[in-house]
Amino acid sequence: MTNFWQNLPQPFVGMAPMDGVTDQPLRHILCKYSSPDLIFTEFVNVEGLCHNAKQLLRPLLYDGSQRPIVAQLYGKTPESFRQAAILVAQLGFDGVDINMGCPAKSVAGAGSGAGLIKNPQLALQIIKAVKKGVSDWQNGLSCSDCTDFSSDFCKQVEKQRQQAGLQPIKEIKQRSSIPVSIKTRLGHDSKDVGGWIKLLLEAKPTALTVHGRTLKQAYKGKADWEAIFQVVALAKEMNSDTLIVGNGDVQSRTEGIRAAQKHQVNGVLIGRAAQGNPFVFDKDTFTTSSTFHKQLATIALEHAQLFEETFSTQEKYSFLPVRKHLAWYIKGFPQASQIRQQLVQTNSSKEVEKVLSAYGLLN
Ligand SMILES: Cc1cc2nc3c(=O)[nH]c(=O)nc-3n(C[C@H](O)[C@H](O)[C@H](O)COP(=O)(O)O)c2cc1C
């Protein structure tokens, strides 16, 4: 197996998966201006993929600058997970991650994401199915061998594989397996390291990311890093080879490394602190200088242009998803609220350029 996790620096600091946020343009920007040690896609629904929903292939766009890159999947149907794992491997991802931590009602309430904490037997079947999908891929199966994928859908997958700079699937001489990891929370209503986390470790994922909150907490309170340390202690006690990744409230690389060392995790993931901060994996502090603001504004425009370039030819294209990023970039600027009000009404990068220029933010 090509296991990129083993080659990461220790401790490593990576970009967490974030639905509606960590799309191809943001990942490209982050990897251009910063150095995350690994990066995740947004989560993608396996049942949707198995219904040939082509728009669900969009979150799986990436380019070579983003490696190592892990695709994250969510859902509740083991067979859909198996087929989706084959798809992820065919697209050339370095790893596949299973979401067992999303607290959103539409996800957890339907029995996926953190809803799986209440259904550990199904969680185990899903892990098994993803591992099976990866070994099916290694043994020569591809999307066209999956009963749920239409030939049109398979063509799109293959096209996307080649867009990512990879050789056509027919030309692959030797297929390698990819590591399977899991991202979860400490428990459902209360933390359950001895039950839920132990069960996951027994399933031997290559890595286990633990967000230090329960489903019930959603994003309230502080992430419980002492409990994350209990996960590390449990993994040691079990002689587990699974890498433990801590997550929750980390604001910078330095803070991440400090937290990792203190709580003895192999690495950490940063989520919200990367919003509007393309330097989060390198520089520690934001300055308030006008030069720095201009630099951020220029990156905001580049992000908007990249978003257009990536998605504008796609069906049902909308500029809307990039607007929140624009608002994040200009947080803390003088006149931020006026600029934000205008940016959130833009519909193209040209309009963004006009707004930012009007405030003297572009050179
Ligand atoms: C807008 C948003 C979207 C998210 N989407 C995902 C997701 O797709 N998959 C996932 O595992 N976690 C997701 N998360 C959770 C983050 O990956 C992370 O666990 C959480 O934000 C805590 O880390 P932080 O304090 O560094 O932000 C999301 C969080 C937010 C705020």
C-alpha cells in the first residue's frame, strides 16, 4: 500500500474537511499560499454518487498541488460505500476517509455522519465495505464494474481522473491500495472513549481523527483535548497502529504543533481558522497593515477568478458559494462591513474586482 500517512512530518498539521468550504479553488489557494501537510475534500454522499449524481463529482476535483489529498465520504449504505471507495481510488486520491462525525440534522438525523455513533454495527460494516472497495480497486475493478454507476457517469469519472493529471486507467501497470481513515467525535450525547472510540480502533483504520466534541455539543463549548489524550492513551494500551489526529479550535500551525505535543497525537487538523486565512499553515499572526490587507484582497480576487474558471461551465453554475470566502478574507479590514455588504452581492470576479478597487485594495 502507498501509505502517505507514514511519510507525514510528526506532528503534522492538515486542513480538515469542510462541506461548502474545502472545494477545489480553496484547496488550491491554501496550497499555493501555505503548506498544509495534508488536505481533505468536502464530504461527499455515497448514496448520491451511486445514483449517478454528476454534481457530486465536483467536490472531488483537485490538482497535483494538493497532495497528499484525502477524499471524504458519508452515508449509511455499506454497498454504496464500497463502490464509492473504488471511485475515489480511480480518481487518484491518496486516501479515503469515512465521516462519522457530522452532527447536522440532515446527515446525523438520517443515520449517517455522527448518527453512526448510535449504530456501531453499521459503522463497522461501512469500514469493512470501504476496505473491500479499496482492495477491489487494487485487484483490478473500476467504476465500470460497479452495478450502480452508469457508463456516462464512469466516463465523467475517467475524464476527471485525467484532468487531475493522471494516466488513463487502461494504462495503469500496477494498482496500489490507498489507506482508509475515519473522522469522528468523542461520542453522541456524552463522550464515549471506552465504547465508541475503542470499537473504531478495533476496526484498524490507518488514521482516526477525533474532533474533541460530542454530537450533542455540535460546535458549542471548547474542544476537549484531555479526552483526545484519553484516545491516545487507549490506542497505546491497545497496541494500535492507528495514527491519532486531534481536531478542534486550533488557530495556527504553532498552536497545532503545541497541542499535538502536549496531547501526544500524531497530528492535528485545522478547520475554521483557515477561513479567510490562506497563510494559516505557515504564518502565525495576521497583521493589520494595509500591505497585508492588499495582499489578502488580491488573493480574494484570485480565489473568485479560480472559482469561475473551475465551475462556470458546469450545469446550474452559481457564484454564490464563493461569496462567503470573500467576506472571510476582508474580516477586520477598515470599512469591512461596507465592503462585505457589496462583496456578498457580487456575481462575477469582475464585480469583485470593481468593489475591491473602489476601496483601494488592489495594486
Ligand atoms: C462549515 C463547516 C463544514 C464542515 N464540513 C465537514 C465535513 O464535510 N466533514 C467533516 O468531517 N467535518 C466537517 N466539519 C467539521 C470540521 O472538519 C472540524 O471538525 C470542526 O470545524 C472543528 O475543527 P475547528 O475548530 O478547527 O474548526 C465542518 C465544519 C464546518 C464549520
